[in-house]
Amino acid sequence: MDTISTYKRFENETDEELIYRICEDKDQIGSWNDVANIINELTGNDFGESTYRKKFQAFKKMLNANQSKFVDSDAQLKEIEVQKRELERKKIQFRDERNAWQKQNFADARVEEKLDKLELELTSLGRTNFDKHNNFLIDSDNDMLIILSDLHIGQSFDSIFGKYNTDIAKDRLNQLLNEVVSIRDLNNSKNCYVSLQGDLISGNIHKSIQVSNRENVIEQIKIATELISSFCYELSLHFETVFMSNVSGNHTRMDRKDDAIHDERLDDIISWAVELSLKHIDNFHVLHRNIDTGISDISIRGKSYIAVHGDYDGFNKSGVQNLCLALGFVPYAITYGHLHVCSVDETNGVKMIRGGSLAGCGDSYTIEKRLTGRPSQMVCICTDKGVKAYYPIELK
């Protein structure tokens, strides 16, 4: 039995595995009887050749019948490998995205930290520059509305038609303050409502504006904040309470008109900074009654005054109708800026009140468009019946 001696049983090999392996070598071994002798010797069984032959044939038949499934299994294994590689790629992408988010979160945290620091510095600077004072009560039937519009801080020009720069802006605000105090004394006004009507700074929305700017946008914001804070603080010394509201203008957008985001206007930063600077002044308050960044609702003795800049809302019947339809109600009055000339009108019972410009005319735009006019601002005396008196104040 030399043939038998050449076959050994593998470690942990089952009977079925051994039978299949030996039967596979039947052509090399010889007859089925020779196969049976080897298997019986290795397993200790005593079966005839037909037992092993039929079992092997049945196994081969079953294997052939399910061959396609084994092929599909190979394809599935390959698919699994592909998916594993894809999973690894996704894991790498996830790590990269997580690192990117962590970097962005770190940057955002730094920005918030700087804003918090800026807030503390503005508050501290305000306490240094503007001393707290005693408040007083005023018995009166009227309040004052100041439409502070189109300051264009940062713009600088000198022509035959006019002259303007930051120093002149400061001087004209002082002139306005003196006029306001005189009007207050004349009417014994109780409270003062300051409506920041947009275009507080010159900005840099056009090349021609960039050329006429003496200060960059950052400096413009700082100067406007200082001037408006000082103006409102001085008002707080003469009125029982000073309220300030703000709408955005077109000069303070941060990109070209077609690309600018509607709510991103630099006027909002100035209003925020003024509020922080005068936070410790008990009789100064900022009104947060904005319907939109460009629409503010000011309630004065029961009357609704809607403030807009005027670049979206025409100073005419159609403009008033469109705005009222958008608001869903009819206000007592609409206040405007934008056109740089004080004006008063009325349409369908709605008062239209427009403020002027602190800069006046004399830059290349107003010269080429033949837009002449003196620097001016609008002041109104308001009772529970509405506007009692209009004061379009011309400035030197």
C-alpha cells in the first residue's frame, strides 16, 4: 500500500474535507476501490467504494449547480473592497472637514473675542469722555424730532459751490446743536428723538467717492461714532430723555449695488458703537423698533413716524403708497434723507418729511448733476396731534 502511505490526514481536517481531497485525486490513485482503501485507512471506517463515490459525485453536482453563486460572491467581495476604500476616503474627507471646521471655529472665536474686547473698550472710553450727570423732569406737551441725515463723514471737497471735510462736519454739528437748544428752549420740549437717517459716512461705493474721501472707511466709522456720540450726549444735558433710532443708507453698503447684501450696512456699526459709548448715560436710549435694517418705526406721543433713507422709497405719492402697502398700515408720517434738501409734503393724509445734508454741495457728483443746495438738517416739534412746527435749519 505505497499509495496509502503517501496520504496523511491534515491537522484539524474533518472527514468530509479529507474525503473530498482524496476523491479529487482519484485519477492519480487508480480505481474507486483504491480510493476507498485509503479513506478507510485514514478514517478508521469500513465503507465500500460506492459510499465515497456517490458522496463525491453528489458534492460535485451540488458545486456545479451553485457555481454562479460562488462567482457572485467573488464579485461581492470585490464590491466590499471598493466600499472599504470609499469608506477610507470618506474618513479622510471627514478628518479634513473637521480640521477645517475647527480652524473656522477658532477664527470665529477670535472674532467674537475681539468684538467683546471692542465692546469693553467702547464702554470704557465712553465713561471717560462723557461724564454722568443728574437727570431732570420737564413738563411739556411736545417732543422734538431731529432728522440727522446724510452726514457723509470722510468726504472732502473744496470748490466754488461748496467746501466740506471732517473739521467742517464737526463745526456744523455744533451749529446744529446750538440751534436745537434754542428751539428746545423756545418750545420747552420734553424729550428728543434723534433719527439717524442713513449715509452717516461717505463710504467707498464709487470710484469718484473714493477720490473725494480724506479718510478711509475705518476712520470714517470712528469719526462718525465720536461726533454722533458727542452730539447725543450734549442733547442729554438739555432734554429729559434722548432716544436714538437708525436706518441704513446706500453709501454704507459694503459692495457694489448689485452684489451688496441687503442687511450689511456700516450705519449699523456706528449706531452700535454710539449705544455702547453712551451706555452709562441714564437718560439716553437706543430704540430697537426696526422693521427692517432700512425701515424704523418711531412712536412719538402716540403717532407713528416711519423712517427710511429714501434710496428705496420715492419722495412722492407712489413711493408712499408702495411703502404703506409693504408695511400693512398707514403711518402718521414718513421721514426721509437721501436727496440732501429739506422738504415737507403730504399725500393721502401721510406727512412726508425730508432732512437735508451736512455736506451740502460742491463735490464732482453734485456739480455735474447741477444739484446745488446749502447744508441743512430738519427739526420737528411733535405733539399728540402730530407735527406742530418744522424747522429746516441751514448751516454755514
